Amino acid sequence: MWVFSGSGCRWLGTAGALGVAVGGWAAGTLPVRGGWGLWEPRGSALTLAGAVLAYLGLTLLVGAWWRYGVLLARGARDGVLATLACWTAPLLLAPPLYSADVYSYIAQGAMVLEGHDVYGGGPSLLGPDQLGADAAASVGGNWTDTPAPYGPVFLLLAAAVVEVTGGAVVPAVLGMRLIALAALALVVWAVRGLGGGPGGRAGAVWLAALNPLLLIHVVGGMHNDGLMIGLVLGGVLLATRGRWVLGCALVGFAVMIKSPAAVALLFIGVMIARRDGGVRGLVKGLVLPGAVAGAVAAGATVLAGTGFGWLRTQSVAGSIHTALSVTSDLGLGLGLLVGDDPDPVKGVVQKLGLLVALALIGWLAWRSWKGALDPVLGLGLSLVALVALSPMVQPWYLLWGTAVVAAVAWRGRAGQVLAVLSAALVYETAPSGHTPWYGFVLAGVVLALGLVWLRRDPWPAAAPAAGRLTPDDTARVS
């Protein structure tokens, strides 16, 4: 049938993205004030209708994306960049979707311009007559008084958007979306440059950039994780081409967005150690990436003028309990069993989880150094392990490792499992940014169906030699 062809998937996914965007105008993460009459609550009936439309659109998008990936895995050639443009376009003018974090970004940028210490307090410090006050009013309750956990590079970008737009909510949100689009372009450039491993670049773009989890949370929700991922991938790409100093500098800028990017320095060091060999190569790999990135981070901090407070705010997110964090859930459960105050036990379990994650990262780096594992794949798996064992986990955190794995091994078992997880986690959050119980139910159903499908119909280990559909595959889509 036509709908199962590459072009059919493209238009089906476009319809899905349009449904998400249109539904978001009624059920998205709308501002409390400053919506200019465009992004305003429409009443409970329209809000419900918008949410239903957004969920239906999301389901079309996920289904089209999965089928598109199956076709690419079987050797189909199709314009994946054209598909990406079609699926992205409906989201460009939509209100914030699936998260209120962009309001925090705008408010924090305004705090920089107004002279507030972004690492000493939250958006509630902004007065009613100051820049970003309308955005601050829409910040989620958990973050109103929370210092910024982001580096000064991102805060300067947010401040630039606020300065250009005057802090008005609608243009400021659209300005932040331009940064998200730049991040998307960077991800596409980097994964195409890294080659995608067996199966080529189209499949890498499919898993890394066309992924609905990225589209709704980076383009729709404007999370700065997209920019961090793009800079990390760009740095890794340059390192694989022998331009490791510039690569480490890019990773340094990524650390100045969000600190988990620092894991990439270890694996760039592995690349250097393997290239140069011997003790000299090992020392160079261990020392120089950190030195370059550290110099970039220090220079950016001094030039930004925001101070080094970001060094002490990296753990603030961990104080907020998220149901996707296995270590937080386990720690809370054990704490309730042994006493009235679960926090001490929970804290111990969270720290043990991070220690296990560090051990896994070290093991993956050692295997990469020994030549048993591609260092880029090792980095991707390390970021997945870090997310899985972190004290705070959000659905879009999975993109950290997924995009890196996609760049070199999207067809492999890890890539396929990450694709299933991505398809499931898009349902965990509602368009309004809340996490309703039925979101977890939907995610669980999609996860179960995806794993069964993956077991019964695994992708071929290699694409057909001609890069076209085989006769059997043609019969499946005709």
C-alpha cells in the first residue's frame, strides 16, 4: 500500500506533526500571561480536544517514523532530509510543547541582563517590571526558586534572545526555537559526517534527528539538551578527523550548556591514545582533552561574567524526584521501609547508582582503548548508562546516548532497542508538560509492543548491496 512506502511515511508523519502542533495551540504548555492572545487557554472542552488531537498526531508520527526506519534498514533509498523538513515545519510556530522549561531559559537569560545571580536564586528574583517577568510567571513550580544548573554559554544565548525580543514571551520563545533548530542542524551535520555505520547516513539521521523524541522535546519543547548533543557530536566528528583540539573545544562549549557532555572528553582521549600509541599517547589522551575543554570552560565563564557558580549547581536537578529514575524510586522505596524519613537512604542509593554508572563508563572506555569497541559507540552507551542510573531522569535525556549510538551503529541491537525506548517515552509527558498516569500506561504498552515486534521482526544485519528494496521487501510495502 502507498501509505507504507517512503513517501507515504513522509506525509503520514507530516500529518502527525501537524496534529501535534495544532493540538498544542489548545493543550500545549501555554504561558500564564504574555501570550498576545495567540497562546491562551481556550477552555476545558477545547483543551481536551487539543490534547486528544495531539496524542493522535503523535501516534501517527511515531508509526510513520518506525515504518520509515524499517524501510531504511531494508535498504530503501529516500530523501530523509526532506522528510525531516516536512516533520519539523509544523512545529516551528507552535507554542511550547511537552515542557515549560523554555520559560525558565528565558527568565534566566533575563536575570543575566538584570544583574541577578543566576546561580544564587531562581526566576522568582525577577521583579514585575523587569525583563522576563512574564516568562518567570510561567516557570514550573519546581524551578521557580531553583538556581540555574546550566553553564554560562547557554545563559548568554538565552540573554541574547531576551535582549533582542525585549523579553516578550512569544518572540522570545520563537527565538529559543531558532536555537533549537540550529542544534538540530548541528546534529544532522555531525551524524552524517560520522557515517552512520553499516546502513549509511540516512539511517543515522533517522534515529538521531528524525526521532519523535527529539522533534517534540528539542524542536517542540526547546530543551537545551539538543544543543549539548549537537556540540558533542560535532566535537567527536572533528576528533575522528584528527582535529582533536577543535573537537575538545566544541565539547568544552557543550559542557558549558550541560555538564554530562564531559563524558565525551574521556572517549576523545581514548581516540588520541589509540592513534599515538604507547605511554606518550596514553598520557596525552588522559590529559590534553580535559586541559583544552577546561580552558574553554574557564575562558567562557570569565567572559560571560556570570561567575563560577555553575560548579556548585550541577546537583540541584537531582533534588527533584522523577519517576523515570530507577535509583530514586528504589531509594525512596527502601527508605520508606526502614524509617520515617526516606531521604538519607534515597541519597545513598542515588550515589551508588552514579558510582555504578562511572564504573560502566570506565569499563566501556577501557574496551574502546583495547580496540574491542568503537570509541564513539562506547561514548553513546556510556551516556545511556549515565542516564539510566542518574538521580533525575527525563524522557529526552535518552537522546544523549541515542544520537551518538545512531551516528555509528543505528542498525545494531543497541540502536534498535533505543528506537523502541524512544517510541515509548514520547508518550510519558502530556502536551501541557505534565506527566499524567496514563502517559506511563501508554509508554508501557508501546514499549511492550515494540520489544515484541523487535524480537519477531529484527532488522537485517546489513542493507541490501544495491541500496534498494529486495523483492520480498517490495511485496511487503506494495
